[in-house]
Amino acid sequence: MLLESAIAQLRAQVAAWRNQGDTVVLVPTMGNLHAGHYALIERARKLGTRVVASIFVNPSQFGPSEDFAAYPRTLDHDAAGLAAHGCDLLFHPGIDEVYPYGVERAVTVAVPELGDILCGAFRPGHFNGVATVVLRLLNMVQPDVAVFGQKDYQQLLVIERVVRDMQVAVRIESAPTVREDSGLAMSSRNQYLSDAERERAAELHRCLQWMTAQLRSGQVVVAIEAEATARLGAAGFKVDYVAVRRASDLMPVENFEPGARVVLVAARIGKARLIDNLLI
Ligand code: PAF
């Protein structure tokens, strides 16, 4: 596996691959990789002939009181894992490469409405930071395809919106959430959990399954959301939101409205803020 931190060398390598007929697939990450990320690499390998992973802990998507400084940086371990999973190139740019004018003076991308609801309401500016860095990474790598996890469902829709609205010549693909045996969605932030918290955190997935069953049996959306919030509160979570939304744009749904839905949750337990969702 090749390692690059400079855009010029990265682009030269990607251009060389493309000249020989390769299809390039990008998997953007912030590192501290786990089985969920490696599933994205596996998916990427099926979608093209060359896989590029990026690792960049993006300051502009963290709020002032969030865990940017504490976010685990595990480059050597991540590089070994990526190589073992068949990644062709790891791009790990420094801050000056990604934000040449500095983070404060950076040209930014805003995603109105979609970026302001659900997680966006609890993490103001977060999705603008994500949209800004993903657009930069897509411009740097210029892949044919980019792959994102469905665990970050709102992020996935934000990125699809950016690509469509800014006419970026890339195809966005997604991969299903990878779960521990307990049902807990794999996340870099799970490592903030104690053993007892980790056990309780599995309740998030059980709650989403319960909500799905309630929806299927015709229960009213507001009643489901209220009871799910109470259940999670009783299990020791501080709930940011529990919501049933339209899968296409995350807008609220009427009870008997046809079409795909998604149930989403964001809740804090101990030092971790966890998110999860199920598509229906
Ligand atoms: O999902 C992530 O790891 C990040 O939000 C992303 C997409 C790499 C942007 O920094």
C-alpha cells in the first residue's frame, strides 16, 4: 500500500491509474479504524479497481466543547489494517494541505435545512464542516466513486446533497452498518464506554428495532417517539433525539404516508455520544 500526504503526488498516482484504465474508489475516514471502516474498504474493492482511503481528523466538524483534541490518532495501526484489507493508497494530508488558508478563513460549504436538523440541531455547524472537508477530499482525490457508511445516515444524505447541488463528478455509494454481537453499531466513539456502559449501549439498537415493529403495526409516530425516549431515559441515556423520518430527506412523516422511512437516535451515555438508525 502506498502512503501519500501531498496532493500533487496523490493526484499523479490517481492519474496514472486512470490512464491505465483503473476505476478509483475513495473511502474518507478520520482514522481510528474498526470493522465498520474495513467493511467500507471491502465494499470499495467491489466497486472499482483501486481503493484510496483518507485519514484526516477534520477540525471544522467538531464543536468547541467536543472531542477534537482527544479524538484517537492511530495512523500506524490504521495503515496496517488498511493494507491487510487490500487498500491501494492511504492519503493522510496535514492540516495545511486541507486548509491552506487556515480553518478560520476557509471557504466553507453550508447545507441549509438538512444540515440543521437532528444531529445538526445539537451540533451546530457540524454538517457544514463535514460538507466542506468531503468536497475538498473529493477535489483532491477526484475518485470515480466514494463510499460512506449508513450508520451516519444524515451525513450520507448531506454528502449526496453536496455532490448533486455542486455538480461533483463522483458517484456516492453506501454500505450497511456493522454491529457488535449485542447489536451496538461499531463506532470510534465506543471506546469511550466502560464495560457496563457498553452493555447498556446495546439498548439503542433494541429500541430502534422496537420502534420499527411499532411502526409496522400502525402505531402513531409521536407516541412511538415519546415512548422510545422514555425507554432510553430509563436505561440511563441522555437522549438528544429519537425520530421517525422520511428516508429520502429526513423530514417528518405523516402516520400513513407511503414510502421509505428511517428511525434515528442520538443519545449520550457516559462520555460517549452515540448515534444509530434503521431503514424501513
Ligand atoms: O464519517 C467520518 O469519518 C467523517 O465525518 C468524514 C466523512 C471522513 C469527514 O471528515
